[in-house]
Amino acid sequence: MIVLSVFLALGMGCQQSAPMARVTGTVSLDGKPIKKGTVRFESTGRPATGRIENGAIVEVTTFKDTDGALIGTHKVAFWAFGDVAPGDANYMSSKSILPEKYNNPDTSGAVVEIKSGVNTVDFKLVTK
């Protein structure tokens, strides 16, 4: 049990000390800001996830709140859904407003290089 605890502590410490960078930016669809959604940055390491709020990429997180993304090349995926009826807790029940290709980092066509410091990335998605 002690060996497992030490292994987990060392493993987590190594991951969290990986070079990270802050990520901000925008996401639009056909020139209009996406009201609400999710963006995911995938690299060879642990992926980072952020929220899309009124077109802005916010709170990009890999290990802990707002720590950013690992430095390196990332394929990017996006999710955004139409308006949900008031009181409907199941936001995933609404229809996606994005073409399906954007839900997969391998087909979205979006690739970014995250460098040391603050990174501003802008994604202009299109329906056709």
C-alpha cells in the first residue's frame, strides 16, 4: 500500500510539473461567436479542456483549474449545442450547432502550437 501511494505521488508530481502555458482566444461559427461550448486541446500528453463563453475561450485546464495546456502541438476539437429550454438540466439533449467533423480532433482540421507564455488562438469554424 505504501509503495502504491509513493508511486501515485511521484507520478502525479511529474505530470503536474510538465511545461504549461495559458490559452485564451475565440471561437466563431460562420463569423458569429459561439455562445456556449467546450474546446479540447489534445497532444501526446494529457489533454486540456476549456469553455467557450460568448465566443471567448476561458478556463483552459489540464491538471488543475485554469493551469492552461501542455506546451507543444495540439489537435483541437469543439462542441456547442443550441439553446436549452429553461429548467432543462440535460443540456446535451439539444442539437449540436457544429458540423460533426469539429467534434473529433483528428477531423476538425484545427491544429495549434502552444508556446511558453500566454497563447491567443482564434478558430473560425464554418458550416460548409
